[in-house]
Amino acid sequence: MTSFTIITPIKAPSKIVFDLARNIDIHKLSVSQTKEQAIAGKTSGLIHLNETVTWRGKHFGFYLNHQSKITAMASPDHFTDEMTKGHFTFFRHEHLFEIRDDTTLMIDKIEYRTPFGIIGKLFNLLFLKRHLYHMILNRNKLLKYLAEN
């Protein structure tokens, strides 16, 4: 199992940050370099508890689909999306929002498992973890910009 956490301080109310983080249209903007599109389920606007979204994007030269479902949500404190179909054997993304003075700490906790045994582990070590980490960083930069401006 691979996991990592990214903490992004944002000078905005947690409700604003919470809604930006679950906005499908904003996610599309943040991953435009992968040509990612929402192709099924909830494809625009705010995603809610028990809703799914299927993403199609170009990663490592291949178009891949990834379907996630919102499995937990308590506004404006947290929500969790988990893969229901895709190329991981397991994928969970917890989105947590903590208030500190006039700042919301947006905390992304990512956990996943790759398929293909040792080859998958090597691919993860060399490429995948860094790719996912930078996708989340880019998304968070956009969310921070939008929330603070």
C-alpha cells in the first residue's frame, strides 16, 4: 500500500474550500494537462454523498478511465472518494478541512495499491507516486488561488 498526505493552507472559510474541492468543473481545469474529462455519473457541478464520477484522461501515453464514489461526507469537515472501477487494486482519497485561526488547512490523504505485482511496485516507485503527488499539488494550487481571490 502506498500513501501520502499533502497539507495546503488556504486563507478562506472551510465551506468555500470544501465546495471548491468537490466541484467537478474545477477539477477538470486543474487536470487539463491530462485532457481529463468527466464522462459518466456526475459530470458537472458539486458532487454529493453516494454519487459517482467516471474520469477519462491521458496518463503515461494511454487514455484511462477511473470511476470514484463519494463514500463519506460531512460538510464542511471532510469527504472521501473511493475507486469503484479503474486500474488500481485500491484507491482512496480523504479530503479533510481543519480551521486554524483565519486559515483552512486542506488535507489530502491518498492511499492506493497498484496491480501487476513487482512490476506495478516498480512503476509506482519510479513514476506513479510522483505523478499523483504533482496532480494533487496542481489541483491544490488552483483551489487555493480561487478560494483566496
